[in-house]
Amino acid sequence: MSTHPVTPFPRRKCLCVELPQTGYRDAWKVQTELVAARWEKRLETDVVLLLEHPPVFTLGRRGGMGNLTVSENVLKERGIAIIQVERGGDITFHGPGQLVIYPIIDLTSAHLGVADYVEMLEEVAIRVAADWGITAGRNPLNRGVWVGNSKLGSIGIAVRRGISFHGVALNVNLSLDPFTWIHPCGLKGIGITSLEKELGQRVSMDDVRQNVKHHLEEIFRLELVETTIRKLGMAAPGEVNDALSHLQPSGLSVPLGSLIPSPREA
């Protein structure tokens, strides 16, 4: 059985936004705006984003093009971008059929250190795999979630002014072919797997989303409150760039504390 730190504090309310397939840059802008709002106390509550991305490669702080094993022209022909970001880690792939979890959490308020936080994210993915009868665990070779020598989920976070963003990507039903075009996470000689590959059948993404939310609540001692991106003062995916350019100078355009129900409404 895996071990992990569990926060001993009472459950905290946390907003949860479930998005459809969302462009990587759009989701990135949403995250950075939420981080700013959380730091400036315009947002008094943590937020978790759940979504999928269209095909894209991302490079973390330690990432370099040396771990891309095909020419950039191959990716251009397929319309797949490579984006450098501030998260930890090296190169990875995101695509439809992979569930991405982006928690925007004030680690200081949550009394969490970075190492414990990462272990808790891993534990969420490990328990989701267990829900489907798959034994997953950690590997000293690299952070993330593994089934044997194959990686099932990758973790790369950033922390700005004590507030986390980026997060964990769990392979559910996605095509694994693009992972053969890179050294995943900068590692050679490893495999990449998915829930679908391990089970030999497709898995309901809706069910996986429910599993993830349940384990986020249990491991982080949260009470997730469903909301929408529009209630956060932003536009729906695909309109995010326009929405962010029209926000009030102070940032988000609504008092976000009002999105949490009072005890009588909960």
C-alpha cells in the first residue's frame, strides 16, 4: 500500500472547474490569472481545473530540444506545437484522452510543503489507477506515477509566491505514438502506458474525472464546489484570449468569494 502525507486540517472548500478540450496556451493564461488573483486576495479560494488538451509538446524548466527524437518539421506537418513553460521537468506530450489536473493552491494557507504536495498529487493518480484495478506506484527514477517501468502519469508543477499551478497529467485513452517521438521526461529506456493500455479497453473519461475529484477531496481534505470558467470572470475555452484582454485592470471581474456557498446554501 502506498503511503502519503494527509493534511490533518478540516475540509476546505475549493472551486472545481471542468473544461472541455482546451488549448494549452489558453489554459496556461487562465492558470496564471488565477495565481495572480489568489496572491492579491481577489480570489479567496483555491481552484482545480480539469481538462484535456489538443496535441501539444511542452518543455519544462529543464527541458531541451535534445530530447525530441524527430525533426521539428515532422511536428509542424502535423500541426503540433512545442511550448516552453515554467513548470518543473523536461519534455512531455499532452493530447485528447489524457486528463490534466491543474490545482491552483495557496500552499502556505494549506500548510503544505512542495515535496508533500507533489506526493499527494501522485497519490491521487495512484488511487485512480487502483479504482480500475491497476497497481501503480512511485519510481525513484522520476516523479510521477508508474506501472512497472512505464509511466502512467506525469507531474510538473510551478510555484509562484507560494501558489501552485501546472499539475498532473494522467494517461487515460490517448494515443501513445507521440511519446515515441521524444525521450519522455528526458528519460531513455522507459515505457509510457495508459489506463486503456493496461486494461485492454477504453475507459470512461467521465468516470475518471469523478474518481479524480473524489480522491482530491479525500487526500487534500477538500470540499469541491463546482463552478464555471465564466463565473470566474473569464470566457469559455476558445475565447480565453479575448476574455483576458478585457478583464478589469485589477484582474478578475467578479468577487470570487461570492462563488462559495454559505453554510446554509452548501
